[in-house]
Amino acid sequence: MNFVVLQFPASNCDQDAVHAVRALGHAARGLWHKETALGDADAVIVPGGFSYGDYLRCGAIARFSPVMQAVKQFAENGGWVLGICNGFQVLTEAGLLPGALVRNRDLQFHCEHVFLKTVTHDSPFTNRIPTGKILRIPIAHGEGCYFADEATLTKLKMNNQILWQYCDAEGRVTDAANPNGSVWNIAGICNERRNVAGLMPHPERACEPILGSDDGKWIFESLIAALQNKTIAQAA
Amino acid sequence: MKAKIIVTPKKAVVDPQGKTVQRALEQMGYGGIRAVHVGKYLEIELDGADREAARCSLDDACRKFLSNPVIEDYQLEISD
């Protein structure tokens, strides 16, 4: 599988994403934000970082980068896109995911491991996560508080679009386990069509045990499995 | 011509910055403060003299880029 990882000025987790995919045995390459074509791409990762210095709003400028037109088209054609941290912010700003990410409620930058409960396995991003497994994945953000209005939240729930929630080690979704004040402890969501997802935690930083956790690999494995099934289905 | 744009968080969005500033003001002895909302101010210097065209164009820019309508409101003022 060919993963394309976008690179904006001041993206800083692109290399980690490329490395994580390669460590899992698949091809990945960086793509500079000024490119207007994705080339050979099975999936796109919008990586973490501080694109454009987080100026104006996080992801507000990156969403207008030339490459984002190609990403929008790719998503419209059913291609799979995963936004991580700043990538999640870029996707909400671009309107590819609903809601918005605002400043953490305690105004602190949180750099720590959190626990994630997988709310649904019915998505290309969660289908391989073992049932009941609580993922231990690091976060590193100052503006990761997910916000959406009542109507949007109702839709997210009805359409099963909430993919991950912050929880404690036992899987309980509590306020104490919520590092940033996100509504409903939402850590990650997908769009209605289920081909675009975003999450604030960094699975690419949890793909090898030496980094403290390799739970992040389940998210990439899910995407890889879904892509492989898609390829088989198309060939049939 | 000059455009003055004020961007503020929507009431429904939690504004921890606003609350923190409020607490600090109260601690410094300023009383009678009901609420504080922290926003953004932008000044854009423009060529030309057509106020209506400028307003139309910047209104568009405010909605699409300078503010995020999911979480922010904006006020736009054009002056000479």
C-alpha cells in the first residue's frame, strides 16, 4: 500500500508517520504542500505539527495549501484520509470533518500518554483494533478540545461517527480522563461516509514498544486491512 | 480605506482564556466584572475607495478564512 504523508511548513510529525507506515511493511512518502497532485496514493495522512505556526487558527492556513484541493478530490472519490493532531485541525478547517478544535480547557499544553476507548469498530480506521482493548497513545497539544454544536453532536452519535473517546485505564469515560475538555471526551471522529477520520492523539508515536506503547499500530493496521480488502473487492 | 475586524468566540464555546483573564482582573481588585471574552482584532489596509465592494469582498474572506463560523463570530467595519 502507498501512503502519502502531507508536509506543510512546520509540520513536524510527518517523518514519524512515514516511519510508522514503513515499519509496518508498507510504502510511505512525504508530499510537499505546494504539489497539486497526490500521485500514486492509497491513503493520505495529514500529520501533526504546527503548520504555519498555528497562525490565525490551527490549520486555518494549511487548509488552503494547493495540495488540499487534491486531498479534497481524493476524499470525494472515496479515498481514505487520516488526520493526526494538527492534521485533524486542518481537516475540520477544510470542512472534511465536522466541528472544530479549540484551546484546551485548562489552557495547558498536554504532553502525556492517554487511554482511548474505541467506540465503534465499523470503520477503516478501527476495524482491526481488538474488541475491548484500551489503546495507550500519547498526546501533545495545546488546542485539542473538540467542539461541535448540539445538532452536529446528535448527528455524530446517530451516524456512529465517534471513533475514540478519552477514558481511564479501565475504559471508563470520565471527566478526569479527559485531558483537554473535549465534548463527550471525543478524541477522534470520522465523516458520514467513513472515509475521512481525525484524532488528536498520535498513533504514529506508538507503533514500536521502545516508544512506550505500540497500540497505535492497530489504527494503521485497520487502514491497511481495509485497503487490502478494497483492492481484493475491486479485483473481483 | 481600512477594515477593522473583530473575531470573538461564540457564546456556546467554552472560553478558558476569558475566564482566566476575568479571575486575574478580580484578583487584582477590579470588581463588577460579569464576564470576559478574549477575541482577535485584525486591521486590513485597502486600496481603492469603493466601500461596498470592499465590504462584500472582506465579508466573504471573514466567513471563509479570517473566522471559523463553527466557533467564532465576527464584526466587520470599513472606514476611510
